[in-house]
Amino acid sequence: MGGIPKGHRKSRMATVLAILALLMFLAPDTYASSADQSAAQRIVDAAQTTLNDFMRNPKNVSLRANLDHAEGVLIFPKVLQGGFLLGGSTGTGVFLVRNKRTGKWSHPAFLKINSVSLGLQLGGGVAEVVILAMNQEALDSLFVACYTLGGNASIAIGSKGAGCERSRSLPGVVGKFISFSRSKGLYAGLNLMGSSIAEKEGLERAYYGVITWLEDIVLMDRVSNKGADALRETLKNGNH
């Protein structure tokens, strides 16, 4: 009987299996990226809304004054705060760096903030947080995985609601970071001391379509997404 020689059948089968394996590898990633990309864009859009609201608030003179001199900014549009006995906070946001040569802001990297504290705490709520990194040392600290805010980093914590009690003008800035928060719920404000920052590589991969790292996004400018243009433009305009 005629037919495909045994050696050719094995070769063809190996080719088919290789193609199927490649499709299985690519297909789930494509679907996951599509869903995660939408989630990442929602975070970027929410970050722009938070920044716009903070900038328009007349109490935030300090934010507008210091943004022009900041080397980096973290925006967490939704930080969930914990409740009874075991308190804490968690939220995902974006991190952008200003190019010292051009003055342009980078595309956003995605970071998660976590904080856990023990003590008698009642209630919970949601906070929006904007953190300015005021010098190179502050930026360097954020490139360390799960960097803990506090300790070696001096943070000026914003007052309850919108605004900042300290560092109302640049010459008065003594901290490496300046934090602004607007809280809702039963908490008067948000204490960021002891919070940890971690990179969200999955969101970054989904948003930019490639495997990328923090430095590639905010320092090397190796990836881009037009969905972040509005946020970058808001940062560029600052208080102008």
C-alpha cells in the first residue's frame, strides 16, 4: 500500500505538535494580556483623574509648587485601608520619572503599595495618594524591590484630606519624598510610614505587550503606550 513513509509521518507529527505547542503558549497569553491591559489602562486613567483633582484643589499649592522640581511621581488612585485590630492599606498605581535632559515624563510603570500595622483601629476607607520623589536618592530607593518607605527614607506626610502640612515651598523640603493624600471613610488620613513598594510586572507586560522591567520603562524609554499620553501631558503642564 502507498502512503506517507514512516519517517515522514513522524517528522510531520513533530511539526504539528510544535505548532500546537506554540499556539497553546501564545493564545492564553494573548487573552490574559487583553484583560490585563484593560485593567492597566483603568489604573492609568484613574491616576490621571486623581492627579487632575489634586492639582485643581486650592489647598494643594504645595503639590503644584513642588511638582515642577520633582524627579519622579507615584500616583495611587485607590488605596484600600483596613479595619479592626489589624490595620493596613493596599493599592496599585503608577510611577513616572522626569527626564533630566528633556524635561519629558516617562511612560508609567506599575507599582503596588502595601502596609500592615497592629493596634486598635476602627473602620476603613479609601484614599487617593500622590507621592513626589524629590531627588535622585528617592528615585534610586524605588528601584529596589519591595523597598520600604520609612527608615532611611524621610517622608513628609500630607495632612488629612487634600494638602500637605509641611514643605509648602521647595526651600523647605527636607524629605526625599513628599506625600499628599485624600481620604474617605473613618480614617482622618493615611500614614505611609513602613509601607512597601513592589513592581507589578504582569500589568507592565500586559500594558506594553512585551516583557519589560522598571528601568526599561521609566529610564530607558524602551516601551510606550498612547493610553498614557493624557497623564504625561498633565504632568508636563504642572501648574502652568
